[in-house]
Amino acid sequence: MRQAKPGDTVRVHYAGRLESGRIFETSADCGPLQFTIGKCEVLPGFEQSVIGMSPGETKGVGIPADQAYGPYLRGKVKRIGRSQFPDEMKPEIGMHFEIGEEGGPLVIYRVIEITDTTVTLDSNHPLAGKYLIFDIKLLEIL
């Protein structure tokens, strides 16, 4: 039976969960995921897990942070004064903001803490530093 290899375009169903068991994403919500192995279209660990699978095969894989969204970096967290927000803008936990860094690209920050005087922003991916578990079913090799 044919096995997936670099250069193949594949279609998979998957469910991603944390070690706690909480599902953070699943293709059941949006249909099968299609990608080409070797084109860096998905997480490196996910892509590597599909290599060698045959259509119809299902497997569970654990992917460490360095093969997923990378480590959680404290340097990507910044605390700013509430006074830096316009009066009409009321920051809330979980809100996202794009902030232009001096001489660099826009960075997406998520509000993670609010006090009377400060707002703490985090530009780490929400899954950075997490060990991820995926259940993958290879539907077809196109």
C-alpha cells in the first residue's frame, strides 16, 4: 500500500489536544486538512508524523513544543501603563492588539493581565511551550 512521503499532497482528519485532555482544534469543525509534505504548511512535528502513513491509517502522536509552536518566552511579555490606551478603549483579558515595533513588523499581543495601572501583553502563541497530542487519520494521498 502507498505511504505518504515528502512532496506528496495529503488530506487528513485530526484532533489536537493538550496533556489535560482539552481539545484545542479539530478538523471536525472545518473539514479535512490538506497540505503538501515538505512545504512547511503545518507544524513540523505534525508533518513528520504523517510521513510513512497509508490511506485509512490512524495514529496518535505527541509533539514537543520545539516541534510545534516553540518554547514560551518571557521576553515576549510586556507590561505597559493603562494610560497608553486611548480613554475610549477598555482592555479586557483575552483581547488581541497589533502593535508596530520600532523598525519592525506588526506584532500581535494578547492581554493576559490587567491592574489599576498596568496592562500585561503577551506575544507568545497561546500554545507556545505546550506538549501537543494529535490523533491523525490519513484520508488520502492526492
